[in-house]
Amino acid sequence: MRTLTTILLIFAAIPCTITGAESLKTPPGCVAADNAKPGPEGYADRVIHEKTGIELILISSGTFVMGTDDRFAASNVLPAHQVTISQPFYMGKTEVTNGQYRRFMQAKPDYDGEADVDPAYDLYLLHFKDKSVMSPEDEYPVVWVGWHNAMAFCDWAGLELPSEALWECACRAGTTTNYSFGDDEQNLHDYAWADLAAGHLTHPVATKLPNQWGLYDMHGNVWEWCADDYIYRYEDAPADGSIRRDPKSQTKPLRGGSWSTGPGVHRKTPDWFPSTAMGSMARFHVAPGNAWQDRGFRVSLPLKDTTP
């Protein structure tokens, strides 16, 4: 009995502290991932969005150079300009997958997504309804979604499409090179499903190497819609990374290239021609209803107020 009492006294003398994911701050609707560590402002550096199952990576605030002044660059990535992101934000670790988008479809059975797609591209979500079209597996990126379909998902989930500036910041991951992994295109296929190596197909997300911030498929696999209106050049672009709006614009930007895209960063091709547009700064644009088999999206979650 004396031995047991001694053991209990020793145990009671050890201070009790809470460690691990449960002690980290998380945004509403999210829980810390199992491997999460403290990030800026005490937020978990990795969280799981409970409604969708999407894993989000925390990106620190800071300043980066968007675009380029390279005289050989396509005009739509000019001029180079500084952008300051004043608050940390979360970015999807991967592109939104079939499985994650299916949660939205199941939760909103009356949502008529086809109404948001140009009839010329009316294959919207056939890979959910007809499993012979594209890959139905949950881990593949959702495709055949137009800009409005992506926005509808975000509105339901309480997430956002990133601005072009947030997207480029996350893609660059602190680099100033043409790609997040450097300037050598010989390394592209270590990081991206692209061109002939992709076999003209989408592939499961997160099967190539991530960038330095742990984000997968920022180059290749599928083009990713951004929230902005497409504006041809960067004159008068906001310095805070916010969404750009122009009521005269009739198209929306896409970023990152896809399985159908060849190596190339920002070469002097027509700005609407995407075959050589996989670099961190490269841009493409189409009408918001232009859904296609190489177009998907990634979500973001800004921390608009980090006050405890």
C-alpha cells in the first residue's frame, strides 16, 4: 500500500500540460490535422475542413513579386509588381477531388450545375452520372466544372476560390524562379502531370512531389479557376493581393497548367493559347461557363481577422 501511495504522489507532482494538435488554433469549421504544428499567430499549419474533408496548408503573410519584366514574356504576365499579403491564409493541399465535390452534390441534390455551363461544353459532371466518362475515383481531381460550379461549391462549403495573387504566392512558395522547383524544365515531370508523360489523362492528386510549402499539383494535372475577373495586364493591380474586378471582363483566369499542357513558363504565345503555360506566373482565361476535361479548382481560406 505504501508503494502505491508513493507512486501516486510522484505522478501527481508531474505538471500536466496540453500538447499536440488539440492546443492549436483553427479557423471555424476546421480541426487540426494529426501532424499539425504551430504556425503563424498560433494557428495549426495543417487543418482538415470538416464539411468537405479538404486538407488546408497555412501560408504565412509576406511580400512577393508577382509577374515578370522579362522581355520575352507573354504580355499578360507584365509588369512585375510587389504584392503584400497582410494576413496568413490557408490553401488547399491539393485540387478539389471527385470525392470532395461529391459531398456537395449529395448535400445539394437540387443544385442544377448544368445551368451554369455553356451548352457547348455541356458534359458537366457526366463522370458522376456516367462512369464511362473520365475517372470516377474519389482521389482524382474534379473536372468538367465551370467557374460558377466552383463558386457554388465554395459558397456551400464556406471556402473561397483564391485570387490570382494568392494562388501565385502559394505556387511560388517563396521562390522567384520560373517554377516553384527552379528554372530547369527537365525536373518538371517530378512535380507535374503534364504533356505526353500524363498520357492525356488526369491523375490522382498528390502523386508527384509537392512544392516547398507542401502543396501538390500547383503545376499540371488540371487548370485551376481563380476568383478574379480576367484583366489582361497588371497595371493598376491591387498591391494587397485582393480579387481584381472589371465589369467589362467576360472571362475568368485559370492557373497552373494541366495534363494537356506542355513545358513552358510564360512564352510569347497568344494569351489565350495554353499549350506552353505551366510556370508559376503563367495565365490562361476562358468564359466562366467553359467547363472542360482539364479544368478544376483549388480552394483557399483567408484568415481575415487573426485577433485572439
